[in-house]
Amino acid sequence: MATLTVTAPRATPSGLLRHRAVGKLLLLAVVAAVLVPLADARWASGSWPHALTVDLSKPLASASNWVIDNRDSHPVFLYFFGYVSNAVVLSVRAVYLVLLAAGWAGVTTAAALLAWRAAGARLALGTAAAFVACGLLGMWVPTMQTLALMVVAVLVSVLLGALLGLAAGLSDRTFRALRPVLDTMQVLPAFAYLLPVVLVFGIGVPAAVLATVVYAAPPMARLTALGLRGADKEVLEAVESLGTTARQRLFTARLPLARKELLLGLNQTIMMALSMAVIASVIGAGGLGDRVYQALASVDVGAALAAGIPIVLLAVVLDRVTGAAGAEEERTGGRAAWAYAAVATVVVAVATRLAGRLEWPGSWTVPIAEPVNRAVDWMTAHLYSGVPYVGGTADWAAHFTTWILDPVRAGLQWLPWWSVLLVVAALAWLIGTWRTALTAVLAMAATGVLGVWKPSLDTLSQVLAAVAVTLVLGVATGIAAARSDRFERLLRPVLDVFQTMPQFVYLIPVVALFGVGRAPAVVAAIVYALPAVVRITAQGLRQVDPAALESARSLGATSAQQLRQVQLPLARPALLLAVNQGVVLVLAVVIIGGLVGGGALGYDVAFGLAQGDLATGLVAGAAIVCLGLMLDRVTQPAERHAKKGA
């Protein structure tokens, strides 16, 4: 068979210099050659210079003390924040009392009928089983507490997000103003939202609800704006030609056309609200999250699992119901079916009250804490450190810390401060624009100005180690899923469950297997970020143009050559997005890992919350924001910048 040989043209120096990446690096090298000697002569190399540090502890301590001293007397707190706080408390209490008045049977029936109307009988049975499982585990009352907080937080988040999205969808100026705010909020770890609301509202339900609202509202705003701005222009022109007003066009055309995006926004808001409601147990949210937090503090894995299972069940049910509502048109029956469902719920609730069975019967509980703790003890004795030859999970955690985490942290902290900024600038500029590079450098430099350069590099070392492992496992698994339909079908339910689990729940099994420390925090981050990387990688590879693959096959390319030379290069935007999402998700859990010995910035935030040292916590929270912004910009594909600027 004849072989076609293609001779590549020789690269000339001028052609090489014209290459955009090389040109960027050369320009950056010229700037560095001028600025680095000046910086080294003025502040010297090594760690971040003390002369460039701003001590915010005293002013922040003074500000927090002023807020605490004036919470009960200043007009702003009395007549604004006070009313907001009271409204939140009354709303959550009212929903909680309604749930208790309906009884366990009424709540279960209402949830099952809602699932039936949204997605059919199969999901209705699954929903009923999930609520029954919450009762069997002895977690009915904490589940109702979490559900009451969720209902209020989701309603406010959806209302606020929809209003912001409506404004951004109808006004270009508002869209341009909100876009950077929503971009920034999207990459912030959940922990960073806790301290500001605690400063204003103190520890308790109001702070938890408002932190949840701030965290969960952006997806609704973004997707509402996306749906309104992406409406079919021809349909809008046809409606406008009928002489309709702007309000009529909004309600008869724009909103119906954006239905899918609105329901997706509702789904994302609910999932993020549940995740945040669990994390907010650190600041007094109560409910299931508080049970998990208290159990983790005492390393009671059995009690943590007993509270963690209902959280997972709630997450899966809420995700399936809202996802099905977004994917399906309204089912037959209309208002009559909703009326029958409401009547059935009331009948069951009244019957439960008359029978005196409002509370879940104590004899119907299945305590799992003791057997789980016995299993953990067995694992500690056999898997934790007793596996012959290969060692136990404690040995693996110790080796991972000694061989990977410690050297990466030591290497980052050994680098001169200006070299770290140069690396950040180079990475961000290569993948984005000069604005991206400037934002990333300023964000990284801000961690030094805040006086937490070393803790930030410690956190960064954990993120880099976790991302490296996540990408290796995630890309390999995504490639396998893209090349095998059977493997993809087997993997899908596993990824669905892992993607719906709140971040807090991942700490339970890793504490049981690996104890406490930085390695468990990294393992939890890997498990949390892995599903998103697998999904994005598999989807990107599956969307490669079949004509390109057919052309490669016709030239005799093997399966490995097709993957390496065709699929991976063409799926580059998806792979870059997978890296970006992996970094953002890893950072979120690495920060929470401060609760189980992860140290660094996460520990500072947890310490500030626990000890009331809001100055330390706020500085660490601000550094987390800067680190998250820098990591997002460094890993954000240029294509996304182009879309944002469009």
C-alpha cells in the first residue's frame, strides 16, 4: 500500500516569533527583566516582604467590635437588619411548624405527590422511601429543620435571582454591570460567605439563611439572564408585530421561551442552597448539618453517617424532581391533579393528627451509629494500619503527605515572591488575555498584602496536589466513558449521586479511612471534583466531529492514534473547562478540610468562627476569595473570555 508522506515546512525564526504564545512570553520576559531587579533591590527575594503587608487585624477587630457593640442600639441594625433577621426567623419557624403540624405521614405524602406530578410514579415511590429512611435513621426532626431552612432560603434565592436575571436579561447595561459580580461569586468557596453575615447577624438561623441566599442566588440570576437574552429573535419580532406592550412580550414570549433555563436555574439554586445550608451549620443553622458537624468534631463517624445519609437522600430527591420538571412538559391532569394531590395531603395530615402520630415513632428507628462505629474500629484495626505489605490507609495518607504535599508546599514557599507572581501572570496570559493576567496577579498579590502569603501557598499546594490527581483519574475515566457506551451507562448513576452530595458529607468517609490532617482534606476534594471532570471530559470527546474521526480511520490510524491526534486536540476547550471546574471544586473542599486538620486558610476561617476572632477569619476569608479568583483566571479558557466579552 502506498504511503503518503507529508513534509512539514521548516519553522523560521520570524514565524516562531509571530506565534502568539511565544510573543506573550517574550514580552513578559522583557517586563520581568526590568521589574524583577528593581523589586529584588528594594524588597529582596524570599517570602512576601513585610514592607508590602498591610496589617488589617486592628481595624477589622475595631470594626467587628463596633458592630457587636451596636447590634442592639444602632438604627441601621434596629430598623433594617433587625427586621430582616426577625422576618427570617419567623419565616423559618412558620415553615417548621407547618411541617411538624403535617406530621411525618403528611410530609411524606406531600413530597411523594409533588414528585409524582413532576416526574411520575417511579420517582414518587423513591421520594417516599427517602423520607421514610430519614425517619428510620432517627433524623426526622433534624431533617424537618433543614427542610424549613431550605424552603425559606430557596424562595428568597429564586426571587432575588430571578429579579436580578430579569434586569440583566432586559438591559445590556445591567448585564455588563452584574456579569463580573456573578463571575466572581461563582468561584468563591462556600466558606467565604459565612464570616460577613456572622459579623452583621451573629451566630444563628438568620446568618445561615442569608449566607445561603447569597451563595445560591447567582445561578438563578445567571440562567434567567441567559434564557431571556437567548430567546428566539424571530418569535419576539412576530409577537412585537402584533402590537404587544413590553410587559405582554415578557409574559407571553420571553419567559415561556426561557422555561428550560428558568427550571435549570431552580435546580441549581436548590442544590447549592442545600449544600450551603449544611455548611452553615458551623454558624448555627441547626438541622442535619449540625449533627454532622458535632459528630465530626468528636470523630463519631457513626453519628455523622446517620445524619449524612438523609442529606444525600434529600439532595438526590431534590435534584431528580427539579431536573425532571425541567426536562418534561407539564403532565396531564392540570389543576385538577394538583387539587387532588393537595386534598390527599390534607386528609393524610388530619388523619395522622387525629391518630396522635405526628412525630415519627421512636420504636421505628434503626440506630446505625453503633454498628458503623464498630465497623470503623475494625477498619482502623485492619485497613487503617494493619494491611500487610501494602500498608494501611494511615500509611498511604502519611506517604502522600511526606512525598507530595510537603515537597509541593516547601517548594512554593521557597520560591521568591516575585517568581510566583510571574508564573501566575504567564499562565493566565497564555490561556486568556492581558486583563486576565492582571486580575490573577493582583488577586495573588493581595494574599501577600493581607499578610497570609504562606498560608495561601499552603492551601495552594493542597489544591495543586488534589487537582493533579483529579485530572489524571478524571480524564482517564472520561476517556473510558467516551469510548464505551456500556461503561458510561454503569458510571452514570455513580456520578449522579456523587455530584448531588453536599461538600460537607465527603468529610465523613475520609475521616473514617484516613483520620485527620491535610491528606484527608485532599482526598475529599478529589472525590468531590472527580465527577465534574469525568462528565466534561466524556462529553467533550463525544462531541468531536465524527467526520474527523472517520478521516483518521480511513488513513489507517489506530484507536490510540485517533485519541491522541484527533479527539484530544479537538476536545481542547472541554478539557480546559474540566481543568477550570476541577480547580474551583477542589478549592471549595480543601477550604472545608480545615475542619478536619487541613490547616492553612481553611483552619483560619474555622478558628475565627469558633473563637469569635473575626479579624483572623475575615482576613483568611478575603484571601480565599483572592486565591479562588486567581485560580479561576489561571485556568479559564480564552474561549470563555471571548463569550463574556461578546
